[in-house]
Amino acid sequence: MTRHLALFDLDHTLLPFDSDYQWAEFLARTGRAGDPDQARARNDDLMRRYNEGTLSAEEAADFMLGLLRLGTADELAAWHREYMDEVVRPRLLPQAHALVDQHRARGALCAIVTATNEFVTGPIAQALGIQHLIATIPQQDARGRYTGRISGTPSFSTGKVLRVHQWLQTLDRQLEDFDETWFYSDSMNDLPLLEVVSHPVATNPSAALRGLARARGWRELDLFADLQDAKS
């Protein structure tokens, strides 16, 4: 049984962009999110507040999960395939694959732990070759249509810690079972999970997280240092 656990945030960590933001931008650009200018303005405001640490998971859900109400299941699936081909796959970079492969080569149990909802991130996790995904779950009604609300605990801030514990319980494991636990993240929003692993890694970090990492002696990793758009 593996004694090595590797957890990865997704946006700006394994990806050089925010998948939720880019999904909303994609829907606005292709005319599927109502007035494009209004959709872009709301998207930009949410991203600004997320970066400032003033955005709640519920506020983000009002807009981001509401986007899943714009189409039928078949339409959403078709749109997401287009999004993957146009936006995501061209920016799945070898350095991210290499980081995951380093842990996989050591027999690690690997998982993505992201605040972005599982509809958007499920195919991205598959494309990265990571089987386990802990993401915010969008609620569905009895007909399988998205309601625009969150189901259960959002995978955000302290919710990430709870969701990781719940996931490990389904595997009959707990954090204390592992000799080494790693978490890679760019954001101060992930401080609760960074503080409970044995190897926190500030990855492509925000200025605030970089400063904290240096103060605490945490490892810093700049996967996308050569990319000018790494935070866009």
C-alpha cells in the first residue's frame, strides 16, 4: 500500500490559467452566455475578488454554476469538447505532466483538489492522467439538469481539507497513514490544506503566498516562469 500522497490544485498550478474563468470566457465569446460584455464583466469581477480572497464559494456558484443551466446535457457536453480542444489541450504543458509523473513514478496516490466544479474539471483531470478528482459538485435535479447550486461541501478553502478527509475515508485511508503528503497550490485560499500536509509547495504562487512560503521555509516551484500569461 502506497505511503505517498500527492495532491494538486488545478488552476494556475497544473494549468497556466484558470479553467473556470476560461470556461465562462469561452461561453461568452461563442455567444452562449447571454450578453457577452455583461458576462465578461461579471467574470472579471469574480476573478478579481477571488485573487483578493474576498470571494465566497456561494457567490462564485451563483455565476459559474449558473452557466451550466444554459444548455441541455448534450449541448453542454458538446460545448465542453469544443472548449477542451480550443482552450485547454493546447495549454496542457509538459512541465505539469512531468511533475505529476514524478510522483506517480514513486507510487503516489495522486488527486486534483480544486474549487472549480467537476463538470468543467473532470475532462481536464482525465487529460492530465489523474484518476482522482476532488472538485465542487454542481447540484442536479431529478431530471439530471443543473440547478445552479452547490451539492454538499464546496471544495474551497477549509472545505478542501474536509473533502480530502472524506475522499480518503472512501479508500479506508487517512492522512496519518502516509509517510509523505504533498500539496501544490498557487493561492492563499488553499492555506488550510497547505498547512495540514507534510510538504506544502507554493506553486506559481501569488505574491501573498510567495511571501508566506518564504517566511515559513516552504518550497517554491515556478512551473510556468517563462509564460507571460501564467496568471491570466
